Amino acid sequence: MRKIMRPSMVFCLALGLTLACPALAHDKDAAKKDMDQLQGSWRVVSSQVGDEKAAEEEVKKRRLTFTGDKLIYEYGNEQKERREGTIKLDSKTGAFDWTVTSGGETLGTMLAIYELKGDDLKIGFGNDRLVQVRPTRWKIGKDDVVWLLVLKRERPDEKASTINEPGWVADASRATLPKRPAAGRLHGRAFAVEMARIAPYSQASGNVGDPPEKQDRVDGAVLTLQQGNDREPTNYYTIFLAVKPGDTVDGKTFVVPAGGLFKQTEKLMDKDGKGWFYPVTGVQANSEEVGQKARSDLLPKVTLRLKFGKRKDGRLPGTIYLCIDDKEKSFVTGTFEAVVEQGNKRN
């Protein structure tokens, strides 16, 4: 015999569906609202995996861009590395699912939680393993948040000023010279060129006991880019440059490719054609902080692009992109105007 549902049961079911549907609709509306607020470009403020935070100079190049449900993470490095895929949000639980794709193939889904407050966004990813576990709290740990991204919404005017912000590169000889006051980093600290000086420089070579007329000689200049205006600076870069005897550095461009000083292709040949001088004969990086031991890197591995204008009224303008392959990724890049000094030439 067929069972007949009682009216009271029908009413209860109908009431349950009536109450549930608005709740589901509300959750979908909230998720859609968050998705709408994510649209656009976000710059990475910090990126932390475990106890290790990514370097500031690397982080500021990174961007996340949301277009619909698509997410692209650009690292901003020379390899133009990027991750992309689609996302799914649950605003009620704070769940953030990122399905990563490559060449049309799905590589996997990264489970995370998110927190969106106006122009501030946090995403905490769980352990990247076969059986992933979504974090349930904002705590760094192998069973909680393993990769934490802190982001800030990028406004159109801010994007224009920061997206091409120069930093350390592996080959400065090919880099575009920026039109901004020279600045960068020196041994892990912010560095700004507050004074530039250029002085005469000469170098000679030959056999021991050779008279001056038999020695090979080049002229050139010593360029000092320093922080502060002291005559004897504590934080500064020094670059030694060589040109043919009687010539000057005015209007010339000096290039050191990736690999260091000995990878220079241009050479100033000596009289017998058997030896030579490199146009960039040396680079030094010097720093000293209160309470710390002074540090001097006398022959670091460098890459460089340095372009001079023409001197006028005792000043020589120039633009530089210098990167040192030290552990702190020291660099200085931008424009400067060097005071021309008429000191004695140094051998």
C-alpha cells in the first residue's frame, strides 16, 4: 500500500527548503561580492614560507592579478616566471581554492584560507602535499599556514610608479637605465646617492725598472657615489675607469657583462699589442654602521652599465646601473651629477 505524506510533513519540508534557499543564496552573494572586490592587481607586501621570508627586493616585483575567477601570480624576475589558474571562494568559511594550470592541463588545487579587508588581502596556503589540509587558523606551521601571502591593492597611479621600479638584476649591462635619482641598496641597507665625485686616474704597466717612456699607460677617472656629504664617506661605491692616454670619460659608456670584470669584451691594447687594460679596472663597495665593523668589498663580482654625458660648469652628468653578486644583492641605479675634482692622478 502506498504511503501518503501527511500535510504536516509536507509543510515542514517546504518550510525547511524556504529557510535554506535564502541562506544558500546569501552565501553565494557574499562569495560573489568578495570575488568582485578581488578584481584587479595586487602587489605582494610579504611572502613567507615557514620561518623564511622572501627578500624585500624580490617581493616588491611580484604581482597577483584577478580577472573573473582567473588568477595570475607574476614573480617579476628575468625568467618571467608565473603561475596561473582559477579560484573558488567560500566567504562563510574563508576557503580559497586555487586550481593551478599549465598549458591547458591541471596541475593540482592549492587549499588556502583568505581574509579580505578593503585594500588589504591575506592568503594562507596549507601544506603542499598529496593529501592537502586546509589551514583553519592564521598560524605559521606545517599543519597550519605553510605559505603566507600579504597583499595590498594596487591603484592605477601606484602601479605606474612601482611596476617598473628598478632593482638588482643578473645582467645590468643589458638593463634600461632609469631616469630617477641614483639609489639602491648597499650590503643589505637602503642606499641613496647624496653626493657624486669624479677625479683623475691613471694606470701604468711594464717591466720592473722600465723608464716612463717604455711603460704602457692609460688615463681615466675614479667615480665615487656616496651617501652623505662627508669628504671621507663611510657608505659608498667606487668605480675605476680607464681610457686611452689624453682622453676623458665624457660621452662614453662603460659596460661589464654578467660574469664580472674579466668578461669585458672591450680592451685598451698596449704598445706591442700583447697586453691590455680593461675599461672598467675595478669596483669597490664600502659600508660602515655605528657599532659595527667596517666592510669593504674590493673586487666583487659585478655587472655594470655606466653612461656619461658632457661636463659643464665643473659637473659631469651620468646614469648608472651597477649590481654586485653578493649575498645581499647590492645595487645602485639611476642618474647622478658628479663634481669634477682636479686632484693628482693616481697610479
